[in-house]
Amino acid sequence: MKNEITVKVQNSLTKLEVKSALLVNKYWEQTKKNIVEILQTRWGKYALAIPLAINGMSIRAYADGVDAQGILDSIMKNLKPGVIALGSLVAVVGGIQLGKGFTRDDADAKASG
């Protein structure tokens, strides 16, 4: 009796599996048709091309055994003289404009300085 029930349950499950596989195939075919119809339009092509382009621009970088703080320190060490020079140049130009503003009594030159 117990074996008969197990066989019936297994047969029922097999039938359900077959039906579900047929339904999945049916809906998959319909989905493929819908996708093809959407891709026939101009906006459908954009909807496909834009995410693909964004995905293509992404890069995965793995830093295995690399000291990130050491890399950052070396970058800052190389950029430091240029940043100091640029800041000094901006300060000198601003000082000259401020001086001209005071000598000419020009409020705009004082503000820009």
C-alpha cells in the first residue's frame, strides 16, 4: 500500500514537471517574440545599447597584494609640488588684483582679488 502511494505521488510529480516545463517553454517563446518586436523599434535599440555601453565602460580592477596606502602616498608625493606651485600662482595673481583694486579704489577689482 505504501509503495503504491509513493508511485502515484511520483507519477503526479512527473506530470507536474512536464506541464511546468511546457509552460516555461511557451512563455519563453512568447518572451523572445516580445523582445524581438521591441528591438525592431528605435527606442528598443536604445534600451539595449545604452546599458550594454555602460557595462562595457566598467572595469574591474583587483589589487592583490598591493599596498593601497603606499600608492596613494606616492601619488600625493608626486602631485604636491604642482599643487603648491599652482596655489602660489593663484595667490600672487590675487594679490596683484587686490593691490590694483586698492590703488584705483575699484570695488570690483578688490572683490576679484
